[in-house]
Amino acid sequence: PPPSPGGRTYLPPLRHTSTHRSHRTCLHKQHPPIWGHILATNLRTGMGIAPAPPWATIYYAIHENRIIPRWTSNVLLYRRFIDDIIGIWVCDTCPEHNNTLWAQFKADMQQWHGLEWEFSGLSQSCNYMDLTLTISGRTIQSTLFEKAQNLYLYLPPHSSHPRGPLQSLIFGNILRIHRLCSTPNEIQKHSRAFFRRLINRGHNSSTITPIFHKATHNARAYMQRTPDAPHPPPAHPTNQN
């Protein structure tokens, strides 16, 4: 839609559509009805409200659809998940001109109703979501990214839970490690770290070691499947003997 005289861009009014129904759902969750009326806000949506993430995605996509096509010579890849963006920047052969282009691109990204993005510097490696991605020659290597503040507060052994959650935790995380780490050394490093963290939470080595062996066997079998074969889900730990 064209910008309004005040310089702001608004979506056209939507009535009796799924978007309109989602809007009413959001308002009901954010402001419970009082005597049959809804107290609504015209300025913001509460965090944690179900439609909020899609709204945030669509809101900035209006701007992205305008500026990203201008930068196709430099932006080889651009992906965003809500407020996390990853991209591949093709550098100009002239370092000074490249720095100018990079600064202009960052300035374009900021021109949307006061939203401010924090950019990392251009690098061969970056952290995105729960991954660290590194360009190595003609390949991209991946491994887990874990924040230093993570306390790894897994369920302790004295927790009043059945046996299943512990097995599911180990099976799921070992499979995650195998899927996200691209080298055997990284898989081994993160698997051992996971084992140590469970020991630190009070679990017995003799109890969790057999589960780790089964989980590793399951993860390797899942990763070695052929691309053309059907992709059945990994074996569930509760179905293991």
C-alpha cells in the first residue's frame, strides 16, 4: 500500500478474514472481556500473545520486500526468523567501497518506524540461533552455539517424573548434536559435555551410560539413511528395550 500523507504505511482494512479473527483472538487474550467489552490498545501487542510472532514477521517483511531487491548484487542469502537474521554478503573487490556499501545496507535496514537492528561485523563465522556457522574453504561447518549464561538445569534424578523424560531428553539431545554438528570431533565434544552436565545434576553414570549408547546408535542410524529412502522418525526411547 502507498504511504499515508503522514509518512506511515498502513495495511488496508481487513474485515471478516482469518487475519481479522486472529486480531480479535489476540485482543481477547491480551485484554479479557470486562462486562462484554474489550479494552484494546492501538499501539502495541503484548509479548507472548499467540499472533504476536507472525505479526512481527509480517510487519518487517513489508520493509524487506522493498529494500532487499536493491541489494541483490551483495546479498547472496537473506533469511529471518522473527528478530534473528542471517545472510551472506558478497564483498566488493575494493575494500573501501565495500565498507561504504555495507554501511548503506545497514542504514537501509534501520529505516522502518524506529526499529533498530544490531549487526555483527562481516566475518567468516557467526552465531545464529543455536548454531555456530563457519565458512571453511568451499564448505560451511556447523556446531552447537551455547550461551555462557546457560545453567543446564536438567531434571535431577530425585525429581518426581517417570523414567521416560530422562530417556527422551538424552535421545533427543544426542540426535540434535548429530544433526547440527558437521564433524565427528564436534559431535564427540558436545556429547561428552552433555554427559558431564547430567552427572553434575546428580545422575549416576551407570544409569545414563546405557541410554547414551542406545541414543548414539539411534542417531547414527538416522543420519546414515539414504536421501531417497523414506524418512521415518527416530526410534522413541520408550519403545527401546
